[in-house]
Amino acid sequence: QITLKESGPTLVKPTQTLTLTCAFSGFSLRIGELSVGWIRQPPGKALEWLALIYWDDDKRYSPSLKNRLAVTKDTSKNQVFLSMTNMGPVDTATYYCAYYNNTYGYFDPWGPGTLVTVSS
Amino acid sequence: QSVLTQPPSFSAAPGQKVTISCSGTTSNIGSNYVSWYRQLPGTAPKLLIYDNNKRPSGIPDRFSGSKSGTSATLGITGLQTGDEADYYCGAWDSSLRAEIFGGGTKLTVL
């Protein structure tokens, strides 16, 4: 059974850098063609894809946020990390990580999400 | 504004059938697989449909998906009050080299 869980600060100040951790089990990013993605959802708004990291360390980023995002992984610890620089109030959202199926391009399952509020 | 276009809201009575549309372009729906997700209030999205029309194990056959050209549709039959949720379509966009989602459709079961 595949599970994922996000963790990190619940409150960050404007201009700070956010770093989130996605701890997963039930699969390994050492194995070919497996990937993990990050998605966020501002309160009351739609889903927004942020980034993907592949088993071979290839990465994809949202075109509108790519200058602020960095995704990395620690294969030995089954963890994926997302960093987002220069946080602002508009970045207040629930951040999800999810297992990404490369063949058909879907996310399943998702972690429960973690709400990050940006406020001074 | 989302790259994939969905109706913002939809309402129907219990037992009825609904279809939720998702409109895109040749670079996303027109050339890649479509997935659908359901998000119950206060919970993470859950996969309903992948590869345009396939259901993961555990998803009842009341849920169906289809694709034609640059549009996709999610169908739900035998509506239940528990189906009240937000529904999102998703697809890879080959031009943007990005995963994209629709703006979501809020389904109300009256």
C-alpha cells in the first residue's frame, strides 16, 4: 500500500523560503519510472500543479513558478522535498504531495495535505 | 484562469445522472490522457478516472469517463448525497511541459 504524508511549517513570514517534506512508503524512487509530484490549493480555490521529480532525478516545474521552486529527494529515506522562495500571502494554501503515474499521467494516491499560511 | 475549462457548478437530484465537461486544447486533452479527481470537503483529492475512461479498483461503475478530441466528460449515474464534492479534470500539457488541472466543478446533490 502506497502512502504519502506532507510535513513542514504551518506559518511562514513574507519573503521567507518554505521547505516541505513528503515522506512516503510502499514504493521506492530507486525503481525506474516512478515519480512524486507536488500540488497546492489555496483556500476555496482550484488545484495548482507545482512540480514533479522522477526516479532518475529529472524534474519538471510549473512554468509560472519555476524560478521560485526546487524539488529534491532523499532516496535512502523515502523522502521528497519542495522548496519555494520568496513566499507571499498569495502562496497561502494546502500543499499536497502525490504519487505520479508516468504512463498515464495521474496522481494517486495523495497525501492528506498540509496547510501553509503566509503572514507576518 | 485554468488551462482546462470546467463548469464552476452543477446541481442535480439524488438518483439522477450528471455529466461534467472539461475542455482543453490539442496540446493537452487532444494528445494526452485525461484523469478525474473527486475532492470531498476538507479532504485530499481522490482519483476517479485515469487514461480517459478507466476506473481504479474500488471506484464504482457509477463513475465513467470519455474523451473526444479536445474535450473530456465525467459521468456519474445514480447520484447520491455523498457525491457532493468538487470534481477536477487533469492532463499533461505537451506545450507547457506541465501537468494541468481544470478549475473544478462543485456538484450539489439537492
